[in-house]
Amino acid sequence: MLSRVADSMFWMNRYMERAEGLLRVLLTNYALSLEKGPYGVHSWKPVLELFGNLQETEISAIEHSGVDALQHLITSRTNPNSLRNVINKARENARGMQDHITKEVWEEVNYIYHSVNQLSIEKKLVGADALPTIDRLLRMCLTYVGVTDTTMPRGMGWCFMNIGRFIERGVLTTDVTYKHFEQIGFDLDNEKDILFWRNLLLSLSGYELHMKYYLTTANNSNVLHQTIFNRYFPRSVVYSLGWMERYLNDILEENDPPQKQMLYREFGRIYSRVKYADENYVKQVTLQNFLHETKLDMLKFSTVLGQQFFSYA
């Protein structure tokens, strides 16, 4: 497989995973912003800090306006992390390798692209149409995942697509988890009730699972375990790393690059650090540092992978 094609497959799926993750966060925050009570969303600041690419003064100007926040995060052309720009980049990568993806995958990416770029979407983000619009866009992203899973052949392209997908998912989960624990100063002993964590869990589609399987009242510890260490939760960091290991092994065994052992060592160090960690270790290194380093490790590994396979300088 050409490095250019592998690069496009890797990034197409990273961008589509980023779009899905962004929409989950927006859907949750918008729905909770309509609720009254102590745990309703009163500010868009955490989301704007994650996806807005704005200065503090710019965030302050729109953090209490749901309409302005949504337009900046969904339709803005100046925000590199807006849904419109992320989907545009995904389509760009898909267009350059149409011969290597199925017709159905191309059509789904193209459909989402035209939906996000239609002239009427900004009007739909105002008032009663906002929530259904975000939900519809999220469902399109979920359809893309299903179409990709059921039509793409399981070759090298599939491996590069999925290692990109799980790198992006792991980074996003770490980012969202960091932002929510930041609100309590990363203090695991500062116990909060489950409603405090509802935003985080809903943003990762894990609230229902949490209510079914975590039966103790140690909510802080339970939430940390679910988002980072639960290998059965499909949006946890350790789950993402587990699938990255599988696809990395397939890539390295088939291609046998000169730096094969270095890549194994680099990834093994990252995976082991999370896989064999527990709450006591996290407290020793501090939760803030653990989450920050975990994110940096995944991003650095993405860069190293690109240097080996995509001809990055």
C-alpha cells in the first residue's frame, strides 16, 4: 500500500471519529443546558476550551450563549476544530483515495459533508431545531461507522483506518475526562454525586452502563475506572489502546519496517502504563499528570507512526 493512501485512510477515520466525539459532547451539553438545577450546563467554557481554539477573552464573550457556541463549534470556518472543518478534512482524504474505499463509505462521507455545508444549517442551530439537528448529524456519523464496518475489506487499509480511529478516541476520552476532573481540582477524595458526573458519562455514551454496573457510592473512583481502565467500555482509554495494539501488530507483521522493534517498545510502554495502573498509582503521580501524560503519549506515538509509514519528516 502506498504511504499516501495509508496516510489518507488513517486521517479520514481520525477526523470522522473526532466529528462523532464532538457531536456527542455538543448533544449532551445542549440537552443539559435546557435543564434547571445545580447540575445543568450554565457555561460552554469547557467545551470551547476543548474544541474552540479561542483566547480567554473570546471564550468569555460567547460562553453563556448556546447559539454562538454551537455556531462556532459546528459551522465556523475559522475554527480548525469545528465540525464543518473536520468533516471537510475527512472528505478531502476520502476523495484522494476513492479507489481504496468502498462506494458506500465514500457516499456516506460525501453525504455528511453536504449536510454540514448546506446553507440552512446555521438557521437550524437557533431555537427548537438545534437539538434535532445535532442529533441527526451524530446519527450520520454513527451510520458511517456501521457502513465502514460492514463494507470495508479487512486488509492493511482497514488496519490503518482503525488505528487512527482508536488513537483519536483515546485522546478525546482523555481530554473530556481531564476537563471534568479539573472542576474538582483533580481531587479523587472530593466526592461528588452521580449527577455531577452525568455530563461526562453522557458525553462518552456511558451513563447507562455506569448506572447498571457501578453499584457503590464511590462515584469519583468509579467514573475514573470507567473512562480510563474499564476494558469492556468501548470509549475507555485502555479499550482504545487494546485495539490499537491489535491493529499495530497486524501492520508491523505484514510490513516489517526497519524500526519495528522500536515501535513495539514505544507502544508497549504507553499501553503498560495505563493497563497496569490503578487508583493508588494515579494518586502518586497525580491525576492531572497521569491524564496529561497519557494524552501526550498517544499523540507522540501517532507522530512516530506517521514518520515510519506516511513519510512524515
